[in-house]
Amino acid sequence: MKKNILLCLKITLIFGVFFILINKQFTLKGVFLTFLISGIYSFGLGLGNGFLNDYLSRKWSWITQTNKRVWAGIIGTFLYTIPVILAIHYFLFVILYDENPQRFFSGKMIWVHLFWIIFAFAISAFLHARGFMMNWKASVKQETTQREIVAKTETAKFESLKNQLDPHFLFNSLNVLVSLIGENPKQAERFTTKLSKVYRYVLEQRNKELIPLEEELKFARTYMELLQMRFEDAIEFNIPTTISNSELKIVPLSLQLLLENAVKHNVVSSTKPLEIKIFESGDFLQIQNTVHPKEVIGKSTKVGLRNIADRYGLITDKSVEIKNNNKIFTVSLPLLTKTKNMSFNNSIENSKYIKAVEKVEKLKELYQNLASYCVVIPFLIFINLKFSPQFHWFWFPIFGWGIGLIFHFLEINNYNIILGENWEERKINEIMKKNK
């Protein structure tokens, strides 16, 4: 209601000023009457069509029931607009200006009715086009977000595998393994077992969107034990063995990325041990590590952190929090029990989606064309009748432009007057059969 009223007020002001300038109504009475008449038309037509548009959009979806919604809009607008226009004109001319009622459907009044009926269709076309565009944008945004989920998930998988299989990490791990084989065979065996668990976990979880927190913490302990075998007393960690709610979930392999980053960007030595602590805090899992930055590491690209934040941003409204006071670096990951309602069918056919997008683009062009037609034609009629009423040349653009709109509409619905319905698809299938 509020949005529709504000829109009608804007239309009242715009057309009130326009007709004041056109008719040179600069007296106080003239200004008042012009704005009053503009308001009657704007609210009578705009507000009513706004409610009609909202009702039809609730009953028939622009996206899934486009044809029904278009025809319902055309028929509904026609049935609403003409009686309202005639009622407004009766009030203005017969009651307000005391015109003869017998002249209401004769002579110049016919053209006045026609002008405002077409002009009203322009307002209606604008409101319907606006509703269509809003629904279309919401649908495209949802489809885009769904595709982003897939893209970001695949990127995260690649990033995780890349970090796990990083040559530097493998080189150091194998060096540790070689040294342990000679010094401590039993430790080397444990190291190999944990190293295999790390890679097996990556392979098992790579296709999941979320994973139970308990599993991820178990993996984090295994991963840190592996690093501790490598760095010995230069690394200390505290990872909980129990959690507050077994239903809690986080993005898989996010802990591995954060733990790897902590080792990658800080000095790890006996004199400056790296301390890592993981714990629950409210609705977040906090990962903290002491800050002893490496001087030769260079500027961080923050790829891992951005990757995690992006993936959380696509599946929940909660955001990843990052704090750094130069002593403790803290990343807070949202603990989730469910994600946004973004379930979708992975088997969507790209060809159908592309065709749907193309049809929507054509519909958008049609509505823009129709809105332009309904705005321009009334003014052409007005100019014609005001400055050269002896020759009605406005019929030429009405019929010429109108025929173009009809053909545009038929093209969108894949109909050709000569070749029939779906002739392109039928021809394509025919050619494909011949090629076979």
C-alpha cells in the first residue's frame, strides 16, 4: 500500500507539472485543479492497477505461468481501466464542469476518452512490466546464486586439494618420514598412518556442502598430530573432544585451510612455539593462533580465508568473523544446523535454461516496446487534435507500430502466421532427422 501510494504521488506530481506547463495554468486555482485532476487519474488508475497487478502476480507466477499471467494482465487491465476512465470523466465533465450528459459519448469527448484509455494502458503496462522485471530479477538472482554455490564449492574443493597436495607440504612430510624411518620406525609408522588418514578424509569429504562438526574436529586433531610429529615441541594445540550439539555442522576442510595458514604464515620454532586453540563460543567455532609472522613470507593473498567466507556467504546469512590484534589471530566460523532454502535440481538442462533466459529477454523488450507505445501514442493523438484536428494522421503510427507489437508477441510465442506454431523447432527436428 505504501509503495503504491508513493508511486501514485510521484505520477501526480510529474504529470501535474507537465500539464501546468502545457496548458499554462499558472494561477492558484489552475495549479490546484491541475494537480487535483492529475491525482484523480493517478490514484484512480495507478493505485487500482497496482492492486490488480499484485493480485494477479500472486495468482499466476510470472516465471512459471508467464502466458497465463500476460493474458490475465491484459484482460484484467482492459476490464478495470475502461469503466474507471469513464467514471472519472463523468465526474470531471458532467459533475465538476457541468457538461451536457448527452455529449458524453459524442464528438470531441470520444477522443478524450480514447486518449486517456490509451494513456491508462501505458501506466498499467509500466506497472505490469515493473512486476515482471522484479520477479524475473529475483528468479535470475536465485538461479545465479545456485550456480555460484556449485562454482564456489568446486573452487573450494580444488583449493583444499591443492593445499593438501602442495609440493612443499609433501616434500617436508616425506623428509620427516624418511628421518623417522631411521631414527624411530614406530613413530614413522604412526606418521604414515596419520598422513594417509589426512588424504583419505579429503577424498571422502570433497563432495559435501556441510559436515558434522564432530568429524571435522576429529580430522583437525589428526592433522595437528601429523604437524606435531613434524615440528615436535614447536607446535602446541588444544582441540575439544566433545561438542555441545551433535547436530552442528561447518564447511568441510575449512579447519585444515585455517591450520595450514597458521603454520604457513608464522614462525614455528622451539623458542617461538605456535599455539593453536579451537573452541565453541556461542553460535561460532573459534580458531585462534599466536602471531609470530614470518618476515620472508611476503604479502598474504588471503585466498583461503576469502574462499571459506564466500562459501559460508552462499549457504547462510551468518558471516565469518576475522580478528587480528597482532598477538592473537582469531577466525570465527558460524556453526550451522541448516542452510538457506536453496535446494535445487542438479540435473537442470543448460539448453532449457538458456532458452528460458532468451525468452525472458524478448519479453522484457516487448514490455519496453509496449510501454513506449502506450506513452507515445496518446501524446501523438493529443498533438494531432490540438494543432491539426482537420487531418487525423495519428492512425498511421497507431496501426504501424501496433502491427509491429503483434508480430513481436507472436515471435516470442514462436508462432508464425504463415508457417504456424513452433515452426522453428519442427524444422530443426526435421533437419536433424535427415542428417541422421
